Amino acid sequence: MQAPRFNRFAVKSWPEKVFAGDAIYRQVQDILSAAGATLPTTSRRPDVRLIVENTSSATLTFQNPGNHSGGKPEVIPAEGDARAVMIMLQGATLAEQQAHAAALVARYDLGSSGLTAAFIADLAAGKLQDFISEAYGPAPFAGQADRLQHLDWIKSDGAADTIAAVRENHAAYGARPASQETAFIARFDLFVKGTGTTPERVEGGDIIIAVDHQTDTQSFTTRPIMPDVARSYYGAAYTRLPLVQLQGDGQVTVVNLPTADQPKRDAAPRR
């Protein structure tokens, strides 16, 4: 079948527009500052961590499965306070990550035996790729294990993941407390009107903008997050993210903040 030929007379599409998250955030700051208000922070979901101490008499080395070490091997010594490995688990939910941590501890007896050559061998052979996303170190076992706490995380669908902090002699797993992050929904409103019909809003015009503040330099950076990803990050709090409406040129028109008597922000744009 002959491929369709390019039609040089076809109507050109609109050029793609790129809007700077920093510029949007500055507008939001200016609007709220004039009203004597600020953006609230939102709880962000932590991940489950597994900490395992090297109890062998040998230094253990391996490559981080997450490839975040620039090709350099991770080195876990057998002596000193920092002789544990930090492991991040695979899993889209906290419950899945917690289950993977428990399975690894049981399979390799990590709680009693600690970091063993058999575990490292299977990690290097790729046999644990369904369980582990990252493994790095060294880290102090007690210091990291002490940071794990019981967590009840309410997901965006209203269901809860209850994550216990589990600690054995040489292995511990669980989650840290949820961190607080500044984030808001940036909504670019676009409506399509048919002949004699009511304008309908085109879905998919939302992007979440998260803001990281550097308190030492009084500066900030922003990063965009897709809505589906943001729902996993913020859980039930997603429905209470501030809503910032923008015109097609990137000009902020309205900033809607959640209120104490409004448990769920109305998702419909205010016009």
C-alpha cells in the first residue's frame, strides 16, 4: 500500500506553546501577596524503604539498579557505623512496596542474617528487578531505621494503605512521615462551541506545578507533574490542591484556595 503523500497545501497547525512554571508561580505569589495570603502546603506520599545492615566480614559491592551512580559501584563496608544498604522498592502503591520489602526479608532472612553474598549475587544477576528499583549506600542502619514511622496514607480513591514500621536485628522497612510540598493545579481553560450549542470545556487542560523552595538562597524551582502521577503523589489531598486558572497566553486570572469549610475543592472552573 502506497503511503499517503504530504499535502503541502494542508492547513498549518498552531505552534506549540511552552509556559514557564516559574513565571506562573510568580504571578500566583503576586496575586496572593496582594490579598495577604499564601499557598498552602500539601502532604506528599513517601516511599517504602528497606534498610539492611552488612553483617559479613567483607566489603560488598554492586551496581545500583536505578543507574543513579554514574556507573560507579555501590560500596558497603563491613565496619563502621555506615554499613547498611538503602533499598527502594518496586510498586505503584505503598502496599505493593511494603509487600515486596517483606518478601525480600523473608526470602533472604535479612532480619537475622543481614546483607548476605547470596542477596548481592541475585541483585547483580537481575533476579530482583521486580522487587527493587534502587539500592545504594552506605548508610547508618540505626539512624535510618529510626526515621521509619507508622503511616496511614489515604489514596486519591479514598482507600487507605496502612504501613507499619518493621524492625528486626539487621533489617528494617517502612515509610518515613509524609513530607510537605507546595503544589497547585494550573488549568488552561479551552471551550468548544458547536452550532447553537452550549460551550463545552475540553478535558485535559490541567497540569500540576510543584514548587521546591531553597530556604538558604530564598529561591525556588518548579516542575510540572501530570495529573495521574500527582494523584499518586498527593493521595486524597489532590482534591484540595489550589486551583490556578490561566488564559491561553499564560496570564493567571483566578487563584482558588481550599477553605476549612470546603473539604473538597470544586473541580469546575470559576468564570
